[in-house]
Amino acid sequence: MSLERDKLKTDLAEANTRNTMLLKEGEDTTALLEKVREKEINNVEQKYQEQVRQLLQEQEAEREVLTGQSLKERQKLEREIQKLKDEETRLKERLIQTQQELEKLEREISDMAERCAELERVNNRQQR
């Protein structure tokens, strides 16, 4: 019986040792899996952050392009507006000149009509 008991003690000690080893292996595996999971999470976070950074850069580049385009378009429109204002000023000056010339011509016509009427009166008096 002593042999059986010693055998049982030995078997129990071996079983405890194996259980301790299996428990240690399980803990090591769990720790390793947690590290792997953390690394995967960090990788995913870094990938996401890189995508966000890249999208922000693209958005900024697009904004700069659009700002440049709108600035060019604005400058073009401002030049066109200035051309139209210059043309309007030129046309107004031409209108004033034309009106002044018309007034001058109307005065000349009026003067000539008066001279013509005067000459007709003189001519009529002479014919009598």
C-alpha cells in the first residue's frame, strides 16, 4: 500500500506539475494573443490615421486648386468689369460729343434758316 500511495503521490505531483505547466502555457498564450490583438488594433488605428491624414491632404489640395481657380476667375471677371466700365465711359463721352455736335449743327441750321429767310425777304423787296 505504501507503494500505491507513493505512486499516487508521484502521479498527483506529476499531474499538478502538468496542470501548472498547462496553466502557465495558457497564460503565456493568452498574453501573447493579447499582445497580437493590441498590435493589430494599433496597426488598424495607424492605418485609419494615415487614411484620415491622406484624405485631409487631398481635401486641402483640392481646396487650394479651387481657391486658385476662383481667384483666377474673379480676376478675369474684374478685368471684364473694368473693360465694360471703360467702354461705358468711352460711350458716354462719345454721346456727349455727339450731343454737342448735334446742338452745334442745330444752331447752324437755325442760323442758316434765319439767313435764308432774311435773304428771301431782301430778295422779295428787291423784286418789287
